[in-house]
Amino acid sequence: MFQRQNIRFFLRILWVLPIISKACAFSTCLEAKRIGSSPPFLLFQRVPQKLTAQTILMVQGTSREVGRKRSTQSRRSPQKTFSRFIEVESWQATELQELVPVLLAMEKSCKLISELLRRSMTDNNQGFFGEVNIQGEDQKKLDVVSNRILKNNLCSTGIMFGVASEEEDFMQECNVICDNAAFQGKYGAVFDPLDGSSNVEAGLPTGTIFGIFKQRAPSETGEESLMQRGRNLVAAGYCLYGAQTILVLTTGNGVNGFTLDFERSEFLLTHPDLRIPQRGKIYFFNEANSLTWSDGIQRYLKAVKQGLGESGEKYNSIYCGALVADLHHLMLHGGIFGYPADAKNPLGKLRLIYEGNPICMLIEQAGGAGVVGSSSGTQRVLDIKPEKLHQRAPLVFGSKDDVYELYTYLNQASQNM
């Protein structure tokens, strides 16, 4: 009798044990979900069906981390790197193949200057260098270092005869820079190494502007090769250093923009086939100098500010003190940029070779227009024959309809003189 009762008792315990086990597993999972931990027995125990998906996420990582990894992979996979883009372009246009090392050197320079600017405050690279350049401007440490980065990287390709910089008095020969007579070639570069360098201390954007020329004949001197008309440029572009680092390039077949992925240290194609809108609603002029501008420019700006221009819309004003930043804004949204002649700068402020020609090549390749605007009329920037390396010009460029409208005001003013 006693033995039978013991057997019944043990049978009842065996029947209750699975129910207790399931209840414990369910409560433990709920507690783990509440505190964000992963109970070790989940890999071995069966749990209720509605907790299976949550269990998988606990084992593999939180749902947020998994989602971030998937979104990053899907975002990056279709984007083409700068080096791959150049490889494809040079395969389609064989005349670009010998230019590939120069373009890759520009990409490398933009990466180095971007890192230099990001660390300029912590590495004590702010402040003045202690010398004055040919423009009469006090050189900053960042100007000097950026200039050296560009010179060294471009000349080390071995296919450059020389470079001319806004920070240097004369053209620099690559065989002298590299201290090796073998470093010669038929390409030359012109550049403004760090436009708007005074913006860096305030955390505002800056940029690099560059253009590449090809020597027309072996008998031509290096300086003569760099003083060609802008329409002879074989490549031009700029690097914008701001919230993002963006490299924009043209080789005469449209304009493309690349954004630097800092994690991978790669420029990725983010702005394919950039096109400037036919007309914008923004003007980029430094109105602090407006009282000494020509009558045609003053009348044009007065009209668009009041909504009395051809579009009938009131224009907004933007001017951030960094040419590359305003240029990039214009490339994306349209409008018109101008730095006309004034009492302080009777020939304009921007340099034709280092800024005007590369910018206007980009502008025209993107569907815009660039002219020299003065009281005596207008002229296409890329048609001007430079007379000296540091020549200045009163430049106007932007959306084609906006530039043409200003052109009519300037022509009327010149006819009334």
C-alpha cells in the first residue's frame, strides 16, 4: 500500500515538472527583455513561439545594431569610389589614361588637407606663418602646409613639368621640388591651396581650387604653358572642406561630385552628372562693396531684390566669405555669383588663372555661364588670354539665364557711357 502511494506521488511530480519548467523559462525571458540581457539557457531551452524572434536578436546583438549594419551595407554597396570612377572614365576616353596619376594625386591631397584642417586646433596649426605672399596677404600656417602638400603630391607623379600656386611668386618646376631631373612631364597644375583659410578658426568652410593644363609644344616654357586660355584646361575641380569633404571634378565630359567616407578613407560618387539649374533665386555678392560697383550691376541687384527681374521672384542673398562654399551652393541650387570691380579692387579681386578659369570650366560643363563683368561690357572668362600669373579679373558666373540677364544690364550701361 505504501509503495503504491509513493509511485502515485512521483508520477504527479513528473507530470507537473514540464509545466514549472515552461513557466520559469517564460518569466526569465521577460526579465531578460526588461533589463536588456541575454539568459544563457536560451540557446538550449525551448521557449514560447512569440519570443523566438526576440531571442534571435538577443543572441546576435540588439535590433538597432543589426539595422544599422544592414542600412550601412545597402547605402554603401552601389556607390562608386573615385579611383574606380577614374579607371572607367580613362577606359572610355583613352586620352585621359596618362592623366590618371595626376587626378589620384589630387584626391590624395584633398584627403590630407581635410585631415589637416580637422586637427588644426588640437595640433596647434592655427595662426600666421610670419610671411606675406605675392597678393599682399599674411600667410597662415595652414596656407603654407596645404601648398606643400599639393606641390609634393602632384610633382611626385613624374609627369608634371611644374606647378603655380596663389601662395608662390613664380611657377615652381617639379624637378627642383623633387630634387631629381627625371621628374619632368607635359602637364602643369595651377591652384589656390586653401581658399578662405581665415574661416578655419571660426569653424566655417574652406576649399581648394585647381586646374590642369597640358603643354602644347616641347619648346614651350613652363610658365607659357600655364598661361593658356581657360578653354585649354584638360581638368578642373575643387575640394570643399566643411560639414563634409566633397571633391568635384570635370575632365571636359560633365561634372561629378564625390563625398569622403571618413571610415573607409574613400571618396564615393554622390553627385553624378551635376547640372546647374537654368535659373536660381540666390545672388552671391559681397554687398559691403556695393556703393562703388558699376551702375549696371547696381541696377540689376536692385531689380532682383525687389522681384522686378525677368523671373518676377525676389532673390535671397548668401555670401559666406569662402569662394568654394558659395560655388558649391550655386552648383546645387543655381543663382549668380559676382565679385565685380570696386574702389578697393579696380580690376576685381579673384585671380583669373587660379580661380576664374577652373571655376568657369566647371560652371560651363554643368550648364552655366561665366563672364568678366565690367562697365565696358562682358567677355567669356575662358576666352581671356592671361598676361601674367597673378592677373585679377571681375568675375561673374552662375545659372545661364541669371548671367545673361546681368549681361543685358551691363551692355545697356556700356552703351549709355
